[in-house]
Amino acid sequence: MNTSLFTFDLIAKDGQARAGVFNTPHGDLLTPVFAPVGTQATVKAVTPAQLEELGATLILANTYHLYLRPGADVIAELGGLHHFMQWQHPILTDSGGFQVFSLEQMRKIDEDGVTFKSHIDGSIHRFTPEKSIEVQQNLGADIIMAFDECAPPYDRAYSERAMQRTHQWAERCLRAKTRRDQALFGIVQGGVFPDLRQQSADYLTSLDLPGYAIGGLSVGETKVEMHAMLEIVHGILPEDKPRYLMGVGTPEDLINGIRRGVDIFDCVLPTRLARHSAAMTFSGRLNLLNAAYARDAQPIDQNCQCYTCRHFSRAYLRHLIVAKEMLAATLISIHNIFTLQELVRQARRAILEQRFAAFASDFLQQYQQNKTTTSSLTERKP
Amino acid sequence: MNTSLFTFDLIAKDGQARAGVFNTPHGDLLTPVFAPVGTQATVKAVTPAQLEELGATLILANTYHLYLRPGADVIAELGGLHHFMQWQHPILTDSGGFQVFSLEQMRKIDEDGVTFKSHIDGSIHRFTPEKSIEVQQNLGADIIMAFDECAPPYDRAYSERAMQRTHQWAERCLRAKTRRDQALFGIVQGGVFPDLRQQSADYLTSLDLPGYAIGGLSVGETKVEMHAMLEIVHGILPEDKPRYLMGVGTPEDLINGIRRGVDIFDCVLPTRLARHSAAMTFSGRLNLLNAAYARDAQPIDQNCQCYTCRHFSRAYLRHLIVAKEMLAATLISIHNIFTLQELVRQARRAILEQRFAAFASDFLQQYQQNKTTTSSLTERKP
């Protein structure tokens, strides 16, 4: 069997929420886990040492970006992605599909794959399931993703077609994969349509993969629809395999996902918000550019134990932002990633102690999200 | 006496080169020492923790910039510069003079001070010696500088006038100063004119200050002229006070300065070069954007023990530069600052072991500076 290096131990369940340990060749992941995104083989503005210090364990890198630049062959030659970017803990790569399909005017899809133009130099490239696996094998992440098609969530005909294609491509990915030290996850598609989601979860379960992702969410559908889709697949996917909700996200989405059985999350949000002056806290977002913080000696969050909050005032962070100093992005990224790490750590503890429902409802009540200034940043972008 | 908290112990001399310990309220500085520049209360792209890890002890911050933004009163209210930027080791502030005089079309000088326009918003401000001291007392650095006028190096009449003004202003600064926990350094001026430099060093020595800077160098004169001026003031300034060569700089300038009795240096060079893809090494500069490094698995410098060289390849750094990732500036800044720290550490050891002449000549021989791509970056800018 291809997946013997990867085992998932479900330690505790509390309602649908799960606490587990996912073993990978680069260490154990305690789930639920949140993965910061390192699109171009760097989590923007932070060093691996800083990521390690704040407790990150899994990071995501983007196959599309690394294929184009510096090239997966270059990374393979330099010892693989772990060595290249000096992250000795688990890494997950996406399949490249989401980015390629987001190119819209610059790609052409057929049953066999996708031809697309590079956003960097307009050069023509082609991804097929086999090519995606080849590239991901060159990168060498612990968790790799099947090449899938993410359709617009409300187009039923398209969603069905994309789902079928995703299933065929998952099988091709499985056949193409040769490395034993990588776990291939399949991706459940089906838009906002319960029967399609059910069909997709059933089909992928039949492939007996080491883990499953739920794709095509957080792409424009409502929260109610997202939650409904999670609940459908929760009832179908095998309990002894980790479940990964792609591209999510906000503190409340994390809690709502964990509540519905999700084990793994990734999102650019903490680092993207940081570069736009927004700090995430357990009680909502602060826009640190706000003049009200100009003489504010408090840290972002009094209760936070991150490097930024242990040392720096809101006034200093605001000064760095106004003065356009790079350190602003670094310090706020450290804080934001730490906040999401802390949130999933607390959720895990609550599950282990069988008090997740109360934890989740307390958290959601306290969390007053102020999206007004930053809502456009929460959407997923290629 | 105003300066009792500051003592300078000359531990060893080797030719004119000196190894000492300068005591400050925020710790001892082992000299020779190189201070990275934190213009806007941050050494660009690195955290205080990273600076500490690479062995920096003294940093410089710019009075002009901090006076304008966020305001010295704001910094005072927030506990002073050490607390504001979270640097618990010694800090040096300049007087603001160099930046103000660099504004050229935007300032008007009279005997009493300088009226200038902010480069940020065009608002009108005025610095006098008393104002510079007031601002520097609000900032609260350990070492503060007398307000001086830096003339173009080859204009004798102007140099003489500026020198006289600098002397009068130094006395006014001394009278204006009230904090006992700050050491006020005077600044020797006089362009490239030996008699003026001699006169300036004599005059400032008579003020019995806790330290002396040599200003108006590294501003367009030749190396031969710079060295001649250093040698003149070396013979005059009191041996038991530290000597600070402002705005210098390159590895060879550091060695040539130490050789002529300089104890303290500061320069933006390591961080500015880093933001322009240039890595400093003991054998010259590397332009890491060079395509030759695209698959180069070596660190910047095999012999370097900095965080960057212990972990990352030239290929990775080049990738970060090409992909316009902020981490490039961070990692190269760490390396460049470390390199200058290591250079002054090695110079100090050589002085203590009475082998500085051989060390300096070996170093200068090995050091093949390649200025072609980066020469414009070595000049001082406001």
C-alpha cells in the first residue's frame, strides 16, 4: 500500500468535532491544525525560525507558483521543498488546479487537463493530473492533492461536470503517484448541491485515500451552504482519515469547521491581513492604521503570548505601518498566525476535555468580526 | 559632571588601533563597534530579537525622521525610544543636522539654527541646537550628538564657516542638555582641510565631552583625504574618550578607520544593500539576483555562521528576490549586519592579540570589492 507512512489516530470526539494525530514523515500533526500559506516557498514576511517559535507545524505551498518560479525541477535538484525553504515540519502542496482555473481568460480546459498562460510572462503551459503529481513529487511535500476542478458554486451543470472530471482525475493521480513518502488526498467537489457532494464523497471514499479535502467552498457561497456541505460529507467520509477544508480561514470559519468534523485548514488570511494593517484577535479585528492607536501603549491583545504582543505597542505597530516599514508586516503576521494557532490549540483542548460545544459558542459570542475595512481580503485569490 | 554614567576603558592599543569598553546605562559596548541604522525606530526588515541573535549591541536612530514621525513627544510618552522599539541595548541618535542640511532646496540656515520643510508633508519646522537636544532628550538614546553643520567637503570658506557654527552650537547643546543618562558627543568638522580639522578637534577637546565624532566624511571626498583627516584628529582627541566615525560603512572603510583609531561606526549600508539584493562577504559583494545563483546550493558565505548562511542557499535567496518576497531583505540584512559585526569582532581580537596590522592587511588583500552594481548605494542619504 502506498500510504503506510501516514496514519491518523483519532484521539477524541466531542459531537462531530475531532482531535487526532496525523503521522507524517516530517513529524506528527496534532489536529485540528491550521496551516499558514507559503505560496512561493515562504510564508510572507516571516522566517522559518519565527514560524517554529509561534508553534506552526504544517504549512502549505502552491504548486502553480513554484512550478512557474523557480521551477519544481530546480527545487528537486536543491533537495526538495523542505530543504529549499528550510521547513523541517510537514508541508502540504495544492494541486495547482485552483490557481490555474482562477486564471479565467488565460486557460482552456479539456477532459485531459488544462492549458494555461503564466501570469508572470504569458508563456503557455499544460497541467494534467499526471503533470500535477509529477510536479508535486518534485516538490516533495508530505501531503499532496489530487488535481481537481473547482466550479462556480451555483452552476449545477458545471458543478456536476467538474465533479465527474475531478473523480476521473483523482484516479489518474493515484495511478501516477510513485513516491511512498507522500500522502495523496482526494478533493470532494459538487458546489452547493447536496446530492453532488454526497456522490463525490462516496466516490472518493471508494478510492481508499489517506485523507480527504473538501474543495470548492469559501468561494462565494453562503456560510449556511458551506456548513450544510460540511455536514453532508462528514456523514460519508471515513472516520479514520483526516479531513481538510481548503482555503479557510477566518476564526469563526475555523470553529464552525471544527464543529463539523474538519481536521485541517489553510488560509492566506493571517498574513494577507497583516500586510494590510489588520490584526486578528479573539474578539475581532483591529485596523492598526487607525489614528486612535497613535499613542496606545497596549499590545494588540493583552491576553496574547506571541512575540509581538509580549514586546510591542499598538502605537509602535501603527508607526511602522505609517512609515511603510517592512517590520509591520512581520510583527502583525507573527501575531495573526499565532492567534489562529492558539485558536486551534484551544479548540483541541476543549475537544479532549469534552467541552467543545461550550468553547465554540463562547468563542463565537465574543468574536465580533468587523469586516468593513477588510472584507475583500478574505476571498481566496490565485 | 554630566557624564559620570559613561566611562571608556581603553583595554589595548595596537599601532593606532584601539580596543575598549564604553559603559552606558544600557550596557557595555565592546569597541570597535559597528551600529546598524534604525532610521525610523526599526532596523529595516529585522526584528530586535534577530538583531540580538546576530550580536548587534549599538544601533543608531535618526532624530530628524523620528521628530517628524511619530514625534519625539509621542515616543517620550510611550516610555522613550528603547521601550518604543524594544531595544534594550545602547542606542545612539544623530542630531538631525545631517538630514536637515541634505534637504537643500527645502531649508534655510542662519546663525541660530535651521528652518526646513518636512519631506513628508512640506510642513515648516525649525531646529536649533537647543531644539535638537530637546528632541534627543525626549527620544532618550544613550549617546546623543551635538547639532552640527556638515559642509560640502571642498568648499573652504563654507567649511570654515560651518565649523565655527558647529563649535558654537556644540556649546549651546552642552548648556541645553539636562539628562545625566545621556552622553553628548561633539562633532569634528572642517572638510578636507587639515588646519580646520586640527582647529575643530582642538576646540571640541577643550569642551571635555564624553566622546567625539568625526563628521563630514564619507560625503564625496577621496579615501586618501578621509584617511588624512582621521590621522590628524587622532593625534588631538583625548585618548580616553571614544571616537565615532559617522556614516561609515564599507568593510574596507571599517578596517581603515579602526587602523586610524576609530572606535564606533554606523552605516545604512548592510541593510540598504540587502534590499538591493547585494550580500556583503569578507571577499567582496555578491549580487544575488545574478542568474548564476539560480541553482547554487551554497550559502552566501561558507564560513559565515549567521542564521541565513546556516540555513539558506543562494538559489533560495535568489528565488525570494525574483519573486519579490520580503523575506529576501530580512535574510540578506541578517547576513550583512552579521558580517560587519563579525568583522569588528575579529578586528578587536586582533588588537587584543597585538596582530592588527597583519589582520588588516590580510583582510584588505582578500577583499575584492565589486562596486560596479551597487556604488550608488554606498553614498549617505537623508
